[in-house]
Amino acid sequence: MNIGLYFGSFNPIHHGHLIIANFIAQYTTLDQVWFVVSPQNPFKISSTLLNEYHRLHLVRLAIEGERKLKATDIEFHLPKPSYTVDTLAYLEEKYQEHQFSIIMGSDSFQNISKWKNAPVILKRYPVYIYKRAGFEIVPISGATVYPLEAPLLEISATHIRNCIKDRKSIRYLVPDVVKEEIEKYNYYR
């Protein structure tokens, strides 16, 4: 199978993530999109993160019943912080029957040169890039890039966490099942 890997903290998962993943699953040649929940992104402060198992559970709740979307805890079993190149090497070894691609926004793509072993990643793995306003996709020599015009919602996980702290409603920002789980366990309070 041809798998698109959508890396992120998903802290929490929201409709913006889901719309992008579903669009890519439906409108590209990828067979599945895997949400790779990162326990610790080297570019983010881990103190703001909900426990990785809770975040994974929220992703699984959000995509339940979707055959082209899958959540994976693959990075939970790798050294922290999580580096994409290490995850890709591990996945290639574990799932030799699959081909892997990377999914990211054009904002992240502009910073890819800061990633560990970025030239190796770009040489070996196709990159599906959804355009974000203000971030042009500048081609990189040797990289296989698929620019996408995915529908975008200007929703951020930071905004959702702030809403929760301020006791504001997050309805319509996240799936109802995710909202209910966050409220039930007082996540992000």
C-alpha cells in the first residue's frame, strides 16, 4: 500500500486536521493516511502537551470507522524527541510491503532544511504539501513534491486549548466525540 504519513502533536486533533487528512485520502493516489502522533516534537515545548496516549486516543475517536485513515503510536516506541528520518527508517523496516510519503503544510515545508537529515528525507520520500496562506511552495532540487489545494480551516490546537482554559465552548472546532472526551476527563484545564 501507498501510505501518507501525517505527523503531528494533534494536541488536540481538530476539524482542520481531519479535513486535510480526508482530502488527501480521497484526492490523491495514497491508499491510506496515517496520523503519526508524535510524543515529543523537537520544535515544540513538551510541557504544553497532553499525555501522548490521551492524544492518540482522541485521534482514534475522531477517525473511528474511516477505512482510509489510521492512527499510529509508532513514535511512542522510538527515542525522544521524535525525528522524522528515524521514524521513516523504522517504518520501512517494519512494513516492507508499504511505500511511504510525507504529508505537511507549506509552512512546515519552508522549514524542512532544519530537520534532521532533511536531504535524505527529500531524496527518498515523496512529499504531499497542502498550501497555507503566506507560505509558498518553493521547489527543492531532487525532491518529489505534490502541491495540493486542500480546503483549510484557520483552526489551531493552541486556540482550542486556550478556549478550554477560558471555559469557552470548543463545539464545532473538534468532533463531538473528542469534545466529550476532553470535557469528561478535564483535559487542558
